Amino acid sequence: MSEHNVVVVGAGLGGAQVVQTLREEGFSGDVTLVGAEPELPYDRPKLSKEYLQGKLGRDEICLHRRDWYEQQGVRLIIGERVDSIDRTGHTVLLASGETLPYGHLVLATGAESRHLHMPGEDLPGVRTLRELAESDALREEFARGGRLAVIGAGWIGLEVAAAARMAGMDVTVVAPVPQPLSNILGERIGAYFADLHRRNGVDVRMEVGVESVLELDGRANGIRTDHGDIEANLVLLAVGAAPRLDLARAAGLEVDNGVLVDEKLRTADPAILAIGDIANAQNTLLGQRLRREHWDNALRQGALAARTIMGRGGTYDWLPYFFTDQFDLGMEYVGNNSPDDETLVRGSMDSGEFIVFWHRDGMVTASMNVNVWDVNDTLREIVGHPVEAERLADTSVELTDLVPKA
């Protein structure tokens, strides 16, 4: 074992960002990146957006060409699973039987699609979306056309519904909650997303429970709900994601809604860090633990983990950020609201261009810009500070005037 060996388990956005930052900032030790998928590291959010819509090809979503890893002196192992971690010996065991020594180990194992474990869920024609091969399979199904039933009205469900509708499919979205995204954005903004999809021809059915997948000739032929049957030749399960924690748990690391790490992303074992979807990390800005499954978090935490390994400064001190593209809607969100926070709209929702603030106890907890661009940095400065509700919603007050004075 050498203190200068870094092994990164998980070749998604976060893992790739670790190795990139290590090399950019002058780390000269051995670096190995191990990924279970047989693909070059790629930009996962595009799987439900531009790639699924056919606007981008495989090469365009890869983070780096294969020769980049060779030029940077990074050993890239793809299509390979890590079976176990020996914390005493500072090694990881690959499924192939190879043992890799590490001085620092970064766990970036990501998340996997949740399942409902209902009858018919394993039939051909039932899909999930988390990996590149799954997006490829959906693209092929879209080309055949027909009817898609989406179970779940979160980000993945809605983005896939939009892509399928744009590809010409008939689409029905069902979920047990009152409105799409209502557990994140609240019912008022959730209703806006429901209306967006209905305007574009999606049949959105809320407060509907799914009991099983229907079968015809050995394939999915629709779904049975507590409000009747829905015909579909393609079914998407989009009911959330679960962090992949088995490797960390088996190694004896502390796990509670993710791998517990400090503000520098270190576990209780100083040689092991965790990032991205699996990291339940101490956020110094908000003064609480957060686990977030978003693109921005993976990139930022990947960079922070590299700097922690190199003994550089920095902590997990930023607000959560995410974005979506659905039909003619583009949106950015920053903050950490509760769905029952007061919702304040700046501008006209009917126009399709507006800003939302979430407000609690006089504080701005989050903000979202919808088809209004080049304002997110300003919104970041507003979130987390006290601002009167009336001023937030008043378009005669310049956004920059809502930023607290130094």
C-alpha cells in the first residue's frame, strides 16, 4: 500500500471528476477508476434529456475520450465490479479476482432504480432508466411507437414522458401523489408541471395507485390501477432511486440514508471518502446533513474529494442545484426548501417565464427560474437570507436589489 495510490470505485460523473481534479491540481500518484458499466464515463443526466430525444450520440455524452485517461496516467477499468474492501490491508477486490491497493479510496457507487415488486414487473416491455443501455433500449422502443405508461411523476418520469411524447408516442403518467413533484416543489408548482404535460398531450392521472403490470403474449400490455386498467405496450418504472450501499455496509462503514461523511467527505475511516448519490454529508452552509442525487452535487463533491486527498482546503458548503428540460420548459433550481414552505411567484406563470421563491419564517429557502436565464447566480445569493415576501414577488424590485448587502 502506498499513500499515493488513489482508487475510485464508480465511474460516473462524480468518480470521473475526482480523477480529473487530481490530475489538474498536480497529483502525481497512481490513480485507478473502476466502473461496473461497460462504458466510458458519461454525463448521466443527458440519458433522460438530449440523448433520449436523439439529439446527442454516445460520443457526445462521454466525459472524456479513452485516450484522455491514458494521457493523464489514469488506469480505467470498466465493466468490472468491486466485490469487497479490505480496510486493514488497504485493498479492494475486483470480481475478476484482481486486488488493487489504495492509500485513499473514494466510493462513488451511485444509485439504482427502485422497484415496486408487483406482479408483472419483470415482463419484457417494462423499463427503468438509470444507465446508458437502458436509455438505448427506450430509444428503440420510441422508434417502434405505441403507448407508454409511466409509473411515477418525478424528474425521470416527467422527462421520459416528454421525450416519448415528442417522439410521437401516446403517454400516460400515473402516481399516487396529488401533483407531480409535489413532494419537492409543493402542490402549486407541481400542478404547473401537470398542466405543462397535459397541454402537450400527456394523460396525467394523479392520486392513482398501480397494482400490477398486465400481460399479453408474454409482454407488458399495460398496467392495472386502483382506478382501472391502462393500455400500454411500454411501461416505465420511475419511482425513485436507492443509493448503492452494499459495498460500504459490508466494509463496516457507518450507513444511515447513505454513507455518513464529514464536511470534507471523509468517512470515519480517514483513508475512505464517499461522494455523490451515496454520500450523506455534513453541509456547513446549511448546518445539516444532506444526501442529494444531482449532477451538480456529483461534480462539486468529486472535486472536493480530490482536494481533500491532496490536503487542500474546502468543505461541502454549497446549496443543492438541479435543472430539467421538458417540452418548451427549461428550469434551474437552487436551495433546500420543504414542499410546505410558502410559494411566491415572481412574474406570470401563464407566460411560461417566471421565478419561484420558497419562503419560511421570513427566510428564502429556495428559488427556481423557469425560462428566465442568467439569473441563477443572483438567486444563489438571495437564498438563505431574510427577504420580505412582498419584495420577492414584486417585479418592480430588481432581483439584484434582493441580494443582501455586504
